[in-house]
Amino acid sequence: MSPKELKDQIIQILDDKNAQDITALDIASKTTIADYFIIATAKNAAQIKALVEAIEENLEEKGVLALRKEGVNDARWVVIDYGSIFVHIFNAQTREFYNLEKLWGERS
């Protein structure tokens, strides 16, 4: 699956599970760590965990496994590393505080 296809698939999963303010940042020209950051907001810790689970289950069915994930226990900011894509799922306060969109640039 290409990075763009993977990005689109993750965005669809997040949308289907009612994540809020889903944003994809194309960071390929700014760094070598990934092609995209996908950023979404969840209403609470339970929804954050449900979104993470939905992404992992859906992509595992397609043979795509996460390389790492961090923050699930605290569930304020979870990062899932898919190599070419980092998925960031925040609660509203944490997303506002770190403001990755401002740090990494324009929406795409």
C-alpha cells in the first residue's frame, strides 16, 4: 500500500469512528522521518483508545502493522508509527497545547 493510500485509509477509519478535526500534513519535503502526519481529536480517553484499536485492527487485516505506538496508557496523545505515516490522536487540550499543525505547516 502506498503512503497516500495508507493515509486515505487511516483518514477513512478515523472518520468512520467519529474522530474530530482530522488533518493530514504532507511533511515529506520537510523531513525524512515520514511522508505524512495524520492528526485527529477524540472526545475522551475511551474514544482515543477505540480509535487506536480500530486503526490497528483494520490495517492488520490488510497486512499493515504498526512499527510502534506510544501514549495509549495515558490516552491524552497517542502516536502510531506506520513508517511513512505517523498518526497522532489527541484529546482537545493536548492538541491545542502542542499545535502540530503550526509546527509542521500547511494542511494538505
